[in-house]
Amino acid sequence: MTEQRGSAPRQSATDETIAALAVRLRAADTGGWTADATRALVVRLGWGWSGSPTVVTGRSTGDARLRPVGKFEERYVSGEAYVELAVPVRHTAPDAASQAEAFRLVKDELTAALGEASIMGVHGRLAPFLGTVPGWGSPYLRWRGESDTIELRAGATGPELVLQPTDPAESWFVRQGNGDEHGITGFFGFRPDGSNGGLTFPGGWRTRSWETMTRALAAFLTTLPAETTALRTPMWMPIYGRIEGKGAPILFDIDCGDRLMLASFADESVDPPSLGWGTAAEYPTTGRPWPDPGHPRLRIDAGGPGEPDGQVLAETIVATARAMGVESPEDLLIGSEATDMGAYRVTFYGLGLPMG
């Protein structure tokens, strides 16, 4: 039977659960994502092909979108006419807390249906093929397959479920690691199991000025609690610094689950209020990660999703590092403890700092 251009879906998908949709997408035959194969895919899914990027789904959360290969995608494909089919799966209020909670709920549903995601991360300001990212945060999860991958990502109005050919998105990501400042953003974590066989990793870049360090930290900290909440994966990041005559002591702790908390191990020569720090008495919630009120003595509870002022926090960290005797951001390094976020091994590409 031949489907007519612009025909309505054969069945309503309004009441299909997100998990059921994900299972169907994962099992779909995409046929290499050529124009004809993609049209056939849409028809088999019971959706309406219109010949445009819009795919009529009948879902209450709205229609899906195909992303055709254009100037930003063409160098990363090998015969594909499209690089993704994105389906909005939950709409929610625009504030960071609501968006993070909606993402988390969908993540839990998909994990129950598909198992733990192969890859977990944050796009930062650079989504694949220079796509846009929401202002509240850009978390994503991927259930990686040899030819096709399912991705849960933060969309404009809520989380989206994306079916995509595996190679183009990964090729785009690897080629961003070209050494340029901010050439690759966000962070990337993978589970060391069979689903990630053959995975390749980009190079990075190095922060060489305090101005670059401030920008990178500000972007990272502004959205971090929303992203760790959405991913349901807390992080702890110690930052060390090389100081002449003192070795490379720990300078800062960054602890983030549902709230972002910072601490500094600066000595008594650093005046806390002048640099923006408080104490355990001023921020009693920081007793959760650091129960000893005197160690570390300098603290900030920067708040939950949508609350941190990343620029101010970054300026505080940079000013404190310099006051402690760190001569250049090239003398800072992320503690190796930060590489483990739950089951994932993580690289923080967007900060431009080496791992210690």
C-alpha cells in the first residue's frame, strides 16, 4: 500500500507512554536514513509524512521534527539525508526547577524500560550540529546502538526523545576537540560496558587566561544544579592548584546534587567577605557535604536549579585562587575524584582544565 504525501497518521499515538515510544523507536528500521528510508520509517511508525521537517504524530505533546542534512551536517554524514527525528514527550513550565524535574521523570521512565543509558552528559552551549540549547541547562542521555541511538535531551518546551544515526553525532562531537578556546563545551560521561564499544573521544583545550577561566566557570556553574538534578547524578569536584613553595594543595570543592555548594581551603590570609565567601554558620546547609564547620572554613550555598549566579561565583573562585598564589589558570587542575559520577566516567571538556 502506498502512503500519500500529507496523509494523517494511521493511529493516534496520544496515549502511548514515553517508554513504549522509546521501545518502538529503538526497534525501528531506519534503513540508513536516506530520504526514501526515512519516509518509510515515518509511515511504519504510524505518523504523517508531510515532506517537510514536521512529522504529524497525533501526540498530545505535539509533532515531531526531522533534521535534514544541511551545511552544518553535511561533513559528518555518509549517505544520510536526515540526522535525527526529535519527538517532544513532556511539556512543562519554563523555569529551571520544573524543566529539570520533567527531564528526571522521563529519565526514570526510560531507564526502567531500556536500562541504564550508555552515555550521560551536558552539551553546554554547543549542541550537535550547532543546534540550540535551553537556557536552564542542556543535559542529555544516550542509549547507544551500533547504527542508531536513542537520546533524551532538553528541548525548548520540555524533554525530547530523539532517534538518530549514531555516527554523524559522534563524528561531530569528536571533531570539536580542536584545541581552540571553548571549542568543546559541557561534559561527557560514558559507562565502560559493551554498548560503548568503538566509542572515540575528542581532544580538549586548555584555559590560558583568567578571563577565559572565568567565562568557562560561569557557564558551568550557572546551570549545574539543574543538570545534576535532571540527570539524577550528583557530582563532587575538587580543584587543586600549583603554588610556588606549597606544591599543589586542594583549593576548592564543588559539590552539586539538588543544590550547588562551594568551599575553599584558603588559609587565614584570605579575607572571606571581600572575596564573596561565607562560613558554615552563614550557610548551614553546607554541613551536608562538609560536617566539620571549620574545615573547610569558606563556603557558599549557591542554590538549586535556576538560582546560581555563575558569573559571581566564577569571579569569586578566580579571585581566591589568585589571592592564594596561583599565578596562572594553567596551574589549576581537576581532581581525578571528579571523573566518577555514579556509573559514568566523565571528562569536563568545557572547563579547559587538565585532570590531576
